[in-house]
Amino acid sequence: MTMRDSPFSVGEWYHCYNHSIEGREAFTDSKDYFRFLELLYLANDESPLRRDDLGVRTFEEILTTHRGKPLVAISAFCLMPDNFHLVLHEVVEGGITSFMRKVGTAYTLYFNSRHKRIGNLFLKPFRSRHVPADRAVQNLISYVHAHPAVLYELKWSTHHIVDPQYLEEHLTAYPYSSLGLHTGTRTLSSPILGGQKPGAWRSVPLQRMLQEARRYSAESGIA
């Protein structure tokens, strides 16, 4: 994995990601996944905000909660059973560091309370990689959105795809990534992206998306 070796800069794009300790499940069911998605929205605020202070609310209601000034712009996201990947744009100094800390701490406290465990859930520090050019950001977004492909086509990264239509349908429908927001097939989680309009990055056909994902993986050294 690529480790952070330089400070974040306002106006730049970054691939921020992390894996659970010992490869354990960090998301065990839809309740866990949706709590993390809620935190992607709530933590993107310079003001402190505890999820528990909001009481019992639906996912849709949580994503209409008023926020102050955002810390980052989120362009893409994907959650997997033992890892997560985010495409972030730093909009205020220290924004990414603060945002990632808030999300990680809040989710770990929730997870440990719900599943009766103690200790860190994700590796520290979180991993990140600077992505300097628009083309590279497009490749990164495709890489993030292609992540669930392994759940449906185990050998997709080696160009061996048995049923492309099946894979495309399941990737688009995958509820814990932003691909559906980019293609316009799902809108439930759109407030997470906020002002970062998905159309800023083009939607591409499946084969092109997988090619871009493989390119990013090869250039970055991140599997």
C-alpha cells in the first residue's frame, strides 16, 4: 500500500483508503454500511457533530441535516466488507486529515459498541495517494467504482469476464458505491457528493471503466 509521505494541499485530489485490522469484517450488514455512509455526510463539516445527537432518523433524513462549511469535496466512494475507498478534494487546509479522523473515530466507536469489541478497527494512519491530473482522477474514479467487481467476476482484473452484462448490472446496483450516482440510476446517497457534481467526471462503458481501473492499479501499485 502507498503511505502518505507529504502534506495535503488545498485544491488537490487524493485517493484516501483504508483496510480493517487483520482483514476482519468492518461492515457486517446493511446497518453498518449505511452508518458509514451517514458519517461521510455528517463528518464533512468544520463543526463537530455527533450522529447520536440526531436521534432515530431515517437515512434520507440524516442526509438532509444542515451542515456548515465542508472540509472536503467527495467525488466517489466505495465500501467493501473489509475496506473503503474515497476520492477526495481538499477544500480547506487540514480538511482531509480532519474529515478522515472524524469518520474513522465515529465509525469505530459505533462498531465497537454494536459488536461488543474494543480497540482500533482500521489501520493507522489511513492510506492516501495524491492524484495530480484530471485523467488520473478519472482512472481513480473508475478504479474505486470497479472495486466490487471481485464479488461477481473474481478474475476481472486479468481481463477474464464471463458475463459483462451481469457484471455491469451488479456494479451499477451495488448500494455502497457512488457509481449509481454517476450514472444517474440511483440518487439516494447524492447528498454525500454535495456540490461535487458527478457529471464533472464522465460516465464510461463497462469495458472502458475496467480498463481505466486496471491502469490506475498498475500505475499506483495498489491492488
